[in-house]
Amino acid sequence: GAVVSQHPSWVICKSGTSVKIECRSLDFQATTMFWYRQFPKQSLMLMATSNEGSKATYEQGVEKDKFLINHASLTLSTLTVTSAHPEDSSFYICSAGMDRPLNTEAFFGQGTRLTVV
Amino acid sequence: GENVEQHPSTLSVQEGDSAVIKCTYSDSASNYFPWYKQELGKRPQLIIDIRSNVGEKKDQRIAVTLNKTAKHFSLHITETQPEDSAVYFCAATRANFGNEKLTFGTGTRLTIIP
């Protein structure tokens, strides 16, 4: 299957600082990538849809100025958590799919565990 | 938008027995239903999926059934083994390409008792 790589796999940052997470599709192009957040013992909640060359689409309740998304190429999307606070500590996962008819499988990155202290 | 409900939230079964996890969805236009297995701290792994034009799909010990009329689908694991212990998520989407967002169920923590 296709490979999506996410970096870093874990990060610890101080409250008030910013953290950037990268999501790369290694062997296919993805015009759309998705960012999910998963709190302990909870499900994956979609935060935003990242669109190559245009603005991201955020889900209701997700602050676009706090979670900055950039999708500058067909293989890279980045999520920047700005002015991070302890309540932002979570597991962040990206996913991407191939832009082909009937090829509906979503490929997930390995996730980034963010801890804000 | 789509809403997916999943039951039970926890499930314990004896090794060798079967496990069944059920999900319901709300959007009648959803046409793709994947199931994921997630181990602690890892990415979700696709274990089986089904499209709306199929009622049942099987892959060795794992099967999924879909009832479009009732808008529910189920995961069946037979001859369970300790390595089946994990959290399982169902999901639904209206997707013809691999670039549609998934709506996940709330998850089921499956524990296989040796």
C-alpha cells in the first residue's frame, strides 16, 4: 500500500511555543490530506481538510488561527500548533488518499504525540 | 453531516470465541465503510472495508456485513486470538476517490482473554 510519513513522532514543547508537524505522502500525490486529533481513549476527530494550493477547511469548533495548515505541494502538508497550551496535548494523525476513482483507502501517518508542559 | 455510532465501547471474549462490533450511520449517501484496528500509540490500520454495493465481505477470520436499509454495518472476528486485542474503529464516508473525509465511530476496546 501507499505510505504516508509523519514527523516528528513525538514532541514536547513549552506552553506558549509553536510546534510544526509534517505529513508526507511518499509514493503518491495527494491533493487533499486530513488532520485528526485523538485524545486518550477517544476516537479520531477530524480537525481540518488540507487542500493543495488553497486554504484548509476547518471543522466546526477548530480554531484556524491556532492550528495553521499549509499544503504547499502535492506530497506535503504541515500543521502548526501555535501558542500551544497543555490542553493541546494530544495525538495528531494525518491521512491521505490517492486521487483515483474507486481508490478509497485512506493511508495514515504514524501520528505525532504532542505534550505541552 | 455524517454521524457514526459504535457499540459496544468495550468487549471481552475468551480466546477462540467470536467478537461482534456494530455501527450505525446517519448519511444514506455514505458508500464506503472501513474498519480500523489501532494499537496503543500507533496509527489506525485498515483491516477490512466494504462498499455500499456489497452486503458482506470476508477475509480469513474477519468479516463485515452491511445493511443499507437499516444503515448499519458490523465487524465479525472469529476464532479470536490474543493479538486481536486492540481498539477497533468503524468509519463511514461518501467516497469515490481516496480524498474524502472519514467519520469515525467512538471505538471498541476488544480484549481477548487467554
